[in-house]
Amino acid sequence: MLELANIRKAFNQGQHNEYWALKGIDIDIPPAQVNVLKGPSGSGKTTLLTILGCLARPTEGRVRLKGEDISGLPERFLTEIRRSTFGFIFQQFNLVRGLSAVENIILPGYPTGTPRGRLLERAEALLAEMQLSHRRDAKVEWLSGGEQQRVAICRALINDPEILIADEPTANLDSKLSAEFLVILQRLAAAGRTVILTSHDPLVVESDVVDRVYSLRDGQLIGVQDKAIA
Amino acid sequence: MNRWIEKQRHLIDFTANSLARRKARSLGLLVVYTLLVFVLASVSLYTHALRNEATRVLAGTPEIVLQRLIAGRHDLIPPGYMDSVGRLRGVQKIEGRLWGYYYDSVMKANYTFMVPTDRTVADGEIIVGPALERSRGLAAGNGISFRSYSGELHTFIITEVLPHESELVSADLVLMSEADFRRFFTYPEGQYTDIALWVANPREVRNVGLKLMEKLPDSRPILREEVLRTYASIFDWREGMMLALLSAAILAFGIFAWEKAAGLSAEEKREIGILKAIGWETGDVIAMKFWEGLLISLLAFLLGYVAAYIHVFHGNFALLQPVLKGWAVLYPSFSLTPKIDGLQVATLFLFTVLPYTAATLVPIWSAATTDPDTVMRG
């Protein structure tokens, strides 16, 4: 589904404070599975996730999406791929304050020019799926942490992406809400979506929901655990 | 195409929503901006209307007025002088005019006494301008006495008050018969104040003027177009003076609007990061901000212009009138004919809406081109 070949990423390249966050990573993400990037702070998991999700480009190396090299594409095309193929859930949820839950959910659909009616229809269905229909018109700042995250998941799914990217999704949730979140991920993977997340939360890494765990340290991949085989 | 329109609708929706979310900032900006447009549009509408009024009023006056000069000063036209003008090609009509100024010590104001050429006034009667009607409480049928410069008291009956429409030029006018005029001022028989010439073809006016100067070297032809030009430059000058006086305020307004438009709050920067991360292109963010600039500036332009229109044509330009209209004891009270000039509107639009819209786009460019992964790093 998503292949990374010899990925290296430098920050402040050519300057005195040059720093290599990734030092040659090779990864092959299979479709319709839950993948976790784990590692301590500074291991390069978030940097790797941004490259996997086409939010950033690698300094060196190739990114292939369904066999097609996308690492050299101009920003415009990369945005188009990001919009149609990826859905994002951020650690801080990154919802737009002042807007209602449903308005936040349909935001990624705006640049596609999809009629508002159709976007709303889809948002309602997602809200119902997340058991959040009753909070449809509530401003997002009035929602609880768990509700905010479910809104963020709905927003990530509005353009019907094949791959879902989540950065430390359980960092702001208690154990109960984290477990609920994992159930949602399992449902999404079962529906054919590929899920990639970063986490150092044992609850996530050791969960049965996760199919594959990639361990990172100091910008290098130090191990891959295929839980389905194990 | 449909998708493009739908997308713009979404962007406008989002923009309107963002403006509503930042009520205080948006409203403050709108008020300041509307004020700026209001002041500029008021000045420009008023001077434009004044110029039009002058043109309209002068339309019925003769194309050339010929004055006689002695030692560079205006002197009376002696008997026989008109005959020496003779027949000039292109001149339709030639008439000697009688007019002069009279200082009314009661009102401490100057009146213009004149013998009309297009109507007759009976001896002992006068027709007065609307300002006289107001200031001295006169009406048709009343009598009024003026003490002439020779010290004699002359009494006249007012038969009519001139219409208000022509007040810009007739406010202080007193029309009387030729015999009364000559008697009142002890004006020598056969002499005139100046000569009016009507020329049918506008292109001939200048030639006729030149011929007059050749024939009568001691005369000065005054062309109507020159009078109009003088009026125009007086109004232009006053408009310029006023704008110069207001420039500090306009500049302050401008800086405020620029700063408000150009500055991006941390909240806005965060929002842009989110939008980029969830799949908005740089172009989408810029288009959204463009709509924001356009919505605010268009709304402010419309509000400011309409308010200025009402201020000038219905509110008598009350706020800025003393500066632009000039000063006189007998103020003509007149209402201007509403007139909007397309070019004037376009110029104002160009100088207000465009810079603002541009101002909103400049900072957004750098914010919108930042990498979307920054949002991932909080």
C-alpha cells in the first residue's frame, strides 16, 4: 500500500544546527491493517508519520503509494493525494474553535467542491456511527475530550480516505476512552482502511487491535513486530 | 465549473463564519473602513456636484463677456463702443449689460444690482434673490428703500422673488429697470458695465475672442469656458486643501486598517495550519483570505458610499460644508442635484477596496505556504 525506501530527513540542512531526524528507513505498510510507530521522544516517529501522510517531503529516499513514486510530486499534487487518500487525527485534535462539530467535520470537503448537502449527509452518517449525532451543532470547545476526538475521527473520514493517520491519538484520553478509540480503529481496519499511528502508550502498542508495530530509535528502524503472525 | 463555484461558495461560507467568530475585530475594522470611505466619498461627491451645478448654472450665460480696461482696471463701456465691435462672424447676439454692487449697511452684505436683458422690470419695481427674501424677510408686494451712494433714498416695490433653483448664482441679486438703475447709481447715459456676446458655434468662441482683442485692444474678453475652468480649479483646490487637512486622519485610518488586515493572530495562524493539514491547498487558503478582504472592503465601500450620498445630497454636507463651500454673508442656500459619476466611483473603489484586499493577502502568503506538518508538531 505505502512503501518507504531509504528515507532520510534532515532539519536545518547545511546550517550549524543540522539535524538528521531519520537516517535511512525502509518500511512497507500493508493495506487494511492497524500499524503503530512506537519509540521514545525524539526517535523520529512523528517525522516519519508526516512523510507517510505526505505532510512533509523526505530529504532523501522514495515514497511509493500503491506502487507510484510520489516523493517528487509538486505541492499541488501532493495536497490532492493528501486530501483524497489520507485522513488525519492529531494529538491536540486540532479542531477549529467557534465552529460546530458538523462544520468541523465537513471542512476537508470544502476544497473538493462537493455540494454542501452531500457533505452534510455524509457528516451526519459519520456522527451517527460515532454515536455523536446529539452533539451535531455543539461548538467544539464545549465538547469533552472523547467527543472532540470522535469529531476529529469523523473529520478525518469525510473524504472517505483509504489511509488514516493518527499522531499520539490516546495521549489526551483516559484508559476507557483509549479502549473505545481502539475499537473504532478496529472497525475502520475491518472496513478496509489502512491505519497508521504513532504511540508510546502500552495500551495501544500491546492491544490486539494492532496488527504491526514498528520500533524506532534515534531515527532508525530497530524492529518490526507482526502481531498477526505472532 | 460547477465544482469551482461550489468551492468558492464553501470558501465564502467559511470566511463569513470566521468574520462572525471574530466579531469585535471585524466590526471595528468595518466601522473604521466605512468612515474612511465616507469621508473620501463625501468630499468627492460634493465637489463633483458643485462643479456640475456651476456648469448647469452657467449654461445659460453668454459665451463671451467683453470688458473695457483702463490702466488694467475694469471701466465702463462708453457710448458707441458697441458699434465699433461691428459685425463679427459667428456672433448671434450682442448686448450691453448694466450691473453693479451695492453695500447694504443694515445687513452688512453686498447685493448685485442688475438690469435684466431677458425680461422687463417696470420703473419703481424690483425682483430680488432668495437670500434677500430670507435675510430681510421680504416678500412680493413689500416695499424696500435703499440709500444710494449719492445719499438719496430710493424706494422700490418687490414684485417677485427669484426661484430657489438658481440660488447658487442669484442669491444676492436685485433686478431693476434701466432707468431706475441709472438713476440709483447716477450711471452716465449711454454707458454700460460690459458687453455680452452669444456665439452659436462653440469652436468659434476662441476665434471671436481673438478678433475682439485685435479690434479693441483696450478690452478684455472673458470666455464662459474660462469661467467654468476657474470654478473647477477653485473647487479642485478646496478639495485638495481639504484632503490635505484630512490626510493625517486618512493615513491613521489607513494604517489601522492595514494593520488589522495584515496582522494574523496566533489563532488564525493555527487555523491555517489545520486547514492545510486536512487537505486545503495554499491557493484555497489564499482564496479564502481574498474573499475575507473583498467582503469587508466591499461592504465598507457600499456603506460608506451610501452614507456619503445621504450626507451630501440629503444632509446638506453638514459635517464638512464650511471648508468646501467658502464664505459669504448672504449664503446661498441650495441643494445639490444628486449625480454619481462612474469614473469617480471606480477611482474611489480602486483606492480603497483594492489596497485592502491586497493587504489581507500579503501576510497570508507566508502563512499559507508553510509546511502543513507544522500543525502536527503543535
